[in-house]
Amino acid sequence: MNDQPNTLSTRSLFHFAFNVTDLNEARRFYGAVLGCLEGRSTETWVDFDFFSHQISLHLGEPFKTTRTGRVGDHLVPMPHFGLVLLLPEWKALSERLQQADVEFVLAPQVRFEGQPGEQWTMFFCDPFGNPIEVKGFASLAQVYAS
């Protein structure tokens, strides 16, 4: 058993595989809109570098979601996935999504302003209804602040 504490300095890649209904539309959204680099693919799936993590999009029925996750006064889709970025990268992605006319479930906004764990957040869905949350922090040391 590893007795080492879990720290942000530990580098590992996350892999997440999920369904989409059209690989060409997935390439447009994840590649052109989000700016992810495409990796390997076949006729039934495609991999992307999702901000230094691996996502694998497979042809199939996307997972069912319901708006049961409470974020402030809003209900957001559950389950969902996403990532944490430093604030300058988060702001650049927010602008990129707005310029691409992506519809937000939860528009870009700050939460816990002036408190430990202050973060910027936004929720949106890919063209297949898969919900994505992106958080932005001034410092990654604040991700688990309480």
C-alpha cells in the first residue's frame, strides 16, 4: 500500500470513454471548438487530447443525465465530467466557447468570491448532450481549499 500523500504535484493522465452519435460532429466540436488534438481513431471511435487527458469518443447512445446537481441556485446535469484550468486558460476557453455560440447550461461566472476555493465555473453540453463543467482557479493550490 502506498503511504504517500496525494498531491497536485503527482502527474497522471485521466482516461474517459463515452458515447457520441456522430464522429464527424465530435471532431468539429472537440477539435475545432474546444481545440483538442485528435489522436487515434477507427470507424467507431476517436481519441482526443482533452487538455492533457485522454477522452475516447465511441459511437453509441450518450449517457442519460438529469439536472439534479446543485450549483448555487442552479441545477446542473448529473453525471457530468470536466476539468480544472488556471484562470487565464479558463478565460481564454470561455471566450472561445462564446465566440462559437456554444449554449451554456450555466454561464461563465465566479463562485465563492473572496473565500477559500474561489473558482470560476461554466457548464455546457457537447452536441450529443454530454455535459461538461470547466473550473478556473487563480492557483491550483486552491482546488481543495476549505
